[in-house]
Amino acid sequence: MGSGSGELHATQTACHPLSRVGSMLYPVCSMSANTTELTSTQREELIATAKRAYEHAYVPYSNFRVGAAILLENGQVFSGCNVENASFGLTNCAERTAIFTAVSALGAKQVRIRAVAVVNDRDVACSPCGACRQVMSEFGASADVFYLGPKGIQHSSMRELLPNCFGSESLA
Ligand SMILES: [Zn+2]
């Protein structure tokens, strides 16, 4: 369970400003992701990408903007925002938007999540909801998750967030 505090690898990031409308299906950047623990640079860049993502949030009802970024094991980064709906129940969270965007762009076989970052524009504690934890688990059962806790960015493993979860092995 890495906290991300051990910066053993000075991994270069190749991120650039978030691509604008029309290019959201492409990864917003790529990082080296084949180490066992994220470097602080990777973590900070993932959080920064999540912050940029909430600029596109569609939140006419709550005005609560959430952004998420996922780092895949292949180093690609995808982002997403929350998209609300007048029916409320059909609202899609930022985490799931990012994951579905990656699946749409790459195909599910390429989507193996190494880490997730989730932030909001109010800087209030906000961990991934149950629905997002289930979807994150599908593509990243061992992912590291960074989100806003009561004292700032908090780290949890996916296994901590969703122990004994339902998975594909249950259907075998
Ligand atoms: Zn959610």
C-alpha cells in the first residue's frame, strides 16, 4: 500500500495542457506507469489533470464540479467530469466518465487502471461513490486512489475502498 511518498524514480511526464473539445477521446497525456508506486510527480500531475477536467463538468443542478483522471498501466491518462441530468438518477460521475472514455478510445483490453485521482471545485472531502468504486474495480482491482479527504489529498487502495467486491469471478 504505497502512499506515493517514496520518490525513487524521477519519471518524466509528457503531459500537456488538457486538449479541448473534440479530442476528449484521446488520452490527455502519458506517463511512465510501470513502477510499483507512483512518484510524487505522477501523483501531482494526475491530480492536476483531474482539476482541469472539472472545467467541463455539466452541473446545472448541483453546481458541484468533479473531475477525475485515470492513469493506465500503459502510461496513458484519461480524464472525465460529472455530467448531470434533469432526472438526477442518470447523472454520471467523473470517475466513470473517465473510465468509459478510456474504454471507448482504446477498447477494454487496454484499460488496466494503475491509479485514479478525484477532485472537486469546492475543495471538500469527497471520496468515490459506491457505483464508481464498483466500476473502478472492474478495470483496476489493485489501483491506487487519490481523493480529497478531510485533510487534503488522501490515498487508499482499491481493495480498501471496496473489500470483498463483486467481480467477474463471481460469474464463472
Ligand atoms: Zn461516483
